[in-house]
Amino acid sequence: MSGTWVTIQLALISLAISLMFGLLGAWAKLSKNYLAQKTAAGYTTIVRGVPDLVLILLVFYGGQELFNSLGTATGLWDYVEISQFAAGAGTIGIVFGGYMTETFRGAIIAIPRGQIEAGVACGMNRFTIFRRVIWPQMVRYALPGFSNNWLVQIKSTALVSVIGLQDVVYNGFVAGKSTRQLFTFMFAVLIIYLLLTAVSDLVLRWLDRKYSKGIVRSDNG
Amino acid sequence: MGESVIAFLETWSPIDIVLIAQNFDRFLWGALVTLQLTVISLVVGGLLSIPLAIIRSGNNPFLNAPVWAFTYLFRGTPLLVQTYLIYYGLGQFEWIRQTVVWEPILSQAWWCALIAFSLNTAAYTTELLRGSIITTSKGEVEAAKACGLGKWMRFRRIVLPSAFRRALPAYSNEVIFMLHGSVVASTITIQDLLGVGRWLNGRYYLAYEGFITAAVMYLIIVLLVSRGFRLWEKHWLKHLYPLDAVEAKPKKGLASFRV
């Protein structure tokens, strides 16, 4: 089943994109810049309000036409085809970037303000404060929300089969149709997804334990 | 006047607004199908989830395990695959096609979508409700026991009303999730909101119009739903808010000193 590998790649690449957008979005939402705030607010509203499949279709069909008519208008590039993989990974990444934005924003807010002020008082610059004070704690606060998002994200990759990407769903469907055993093949696909989510669940739990080591102990004490 | 507006739009609008307006009744029908599927499966799934959540929050292993397996299976796999499995998969078995429910129900896309959606939302709602049932404060349950309420009376009068309320914010997410999930219906030939958008694009060979219209309408529905839930929460969770948020009067003096 080469489709499983496509699904895993799709999920991981879209995860990278969504993390980038999530950090960027959280930073924009918490910045003092009015324009950045409004842009980020608009982004999360649209991306969380419109179903992902609608956006995937829009990007795959509409994005291609827009991109090519821009190319023709400016004369900068010739006909380009956006692949199903790029459209799928890009759209899912951007959509879940919206969810990640909210998760990260909540996690950053949860860090006591005094700690950041203490960092300033110690003479750290903004980058050092982010790396030394915000990041290690943000990861811990964000993990539960992140885990949820990631599990939903893996399942969303199934939708890319609708635009014809040969992922595990598409391959399973085609194989099932030609052998007239759709139930058997779709059930196999179901089990593959179940394995993927189960494995991620284990990894996330391990991460959770790792990042909240000192905290759990102090709770018991 | 009207004609000149149309002519203006036809020349200058980047997307074909006139065509959208001409087919707007179809989009409204599509929205109706989407809402119908979502609401019915939420009701069915919600009703299913109440007994399942009570089982899941108890500690009878023989009842607990199958319910856990059900929620794990449905929460761990994509709705698209579940829907395909029911709509395309069940036809593989000759004996299912022989049964009386095949012709009127299991061979119909609408019913299959409804079954898949209901089971899916039932699984999510079960876990959600379980979470709020087991976090009911112990004191309330003990007080009910002290008053001599039996097990079912306790659930009916004390635990469930309070658990429902506390599950409300998470449930609003589930409702929106289900609304988003209902687009899967368009992949098994149902003319829901997205189905109409795909139809329009296919028929007139367009790239944006159908999807953009569908996207805007989904956005409107989602915003209305989340606003509705916020009002609902304000009403049903009033007792859980801090007092000054209810009175909405900023307190002067020491109280307004922020640490």
C-alpha cells in the first residue's frame, strides 16, 4: 500500500506548514500592531469557519486558474500545474495553522507575565526570552490542544483523495472497486488510520510526560 | 436601472455574480440539505450518546469495553472513510442486499450519510459527556445520596443537568465539526451545499464561483451557530461565572488592583 506512505507524508508536511502558520498567527494576534491583529483574526475566522474540503477544492481548482491568469497577465511564468499533493498539503496546513494559532495563543497567554518581565529585567533580548522562557513552557501548555489538532489533521488528509491524490483512501477505493470487495478494502483503510492515530497518541503521551516532568511532581508534593 | 447594474457586474466583477444569483435558489436548497443532515444526525447521535456516556462513566468492564471500542474506532478514523464503508462497502455482502432495509435505506446515499454522521457524532459526544459526568463534583453526588436519591434519580436530577451544562462549550465545537464534516455527503452524490457548488462549477466549467458561494454560506452558518451557542452558554452557565462578570460593573478601589 504505497498510499499509506503518501498519507503519512501529506500529514507530516501539512503539520510543518500548520506549525509555521500557527506560530506566525499567534505572534500576530498577540502583537500590538493593529493590522497584524486584524489580519490574524480574519485568517482564523475564515479558516475555522469554512469546511476544509471546500477550501481544498477552491485552492486546487481556483488557485490553479488564479495563479495561471496572474502568470499570463504579468508574463512572468508559463502554465503551471498545481499538483494534488501541493494543493492538499498546503490547504490542510493553512487550515490547521488557524487552529494551531488559537492553541499557541492560549499557551503563551498562560505563561505568567512576571516571568517575561523578569526576563527583560535580566537583560535578555526578545529572541532569548522566547527561546529560554516562553518556548519551554508554551510547549507544555500547548500540548493537549496540539494533540487534538494533530489527530483531527491526520483524519483530514483523507479528504485529499477527493481531488484525486492517490493516498490510502483513493488506492483502497480503486482496489476495492476493481475486486468488488469495497468493504474489505475500506475496512483495511480504516484500520490503517486507526494505527496512525494510535501511534501518534503514544508519541504525544510520551512528549506530554517529558515536558511536564517537574510539574506533576510538584503537584503531588 | 437593474439591467445596467447587471451589465456592470458582468463586465467588471472578477467572479460571475449574475450566474450565482441566478442559481441562488439551488444554493439555498443545498444549505437546507446540509442543515437537515447535520441537525438530524446531531439529534440521533446526541440521544445515542447519553446512555453510552453513562455506561462509559461507570465501571462495569463488560459494558464499558464495547462502548470504548466503538468510540475509539469512530474517533480514530476519518468520517470520509466511515461514510464510504457504509455507502459503498455494505453492497459487497449479498445477504445485506437481500434484506428489507437494503432497497429503501442502505442503498440510498442520504440514509448512509445520515447513519455514518450519527454514529460519528455519537462517538465524539459520548466521550465529551463522559468527561463532564466524571468531573461532577463529589460533594453534589454525596449530598444527593444523603437526601436518599436512588441511582437513576441522581443521574436525572443532579448529575446530568449539571453535566450537560458544563459540556456546552465543548459541544458547540462538536456541532461546528459536524457541520464541517457534512461536506463528506457531497462525495457520495448528495446535493448538499458543497454538492451544489461542485455542480455549478462542473456545469459551467468554472473554477471559483460555486466553491466561493458555498464557502461564504458555510461561514455564515458557522458564525450564526457559534453566536447562538455563546448566548446559550451565557444563560445556562451563569452560575459558573465570577460574580462581577454577571453584574458587569467594574469595582473601584482595592478590587480593581491587578496583580
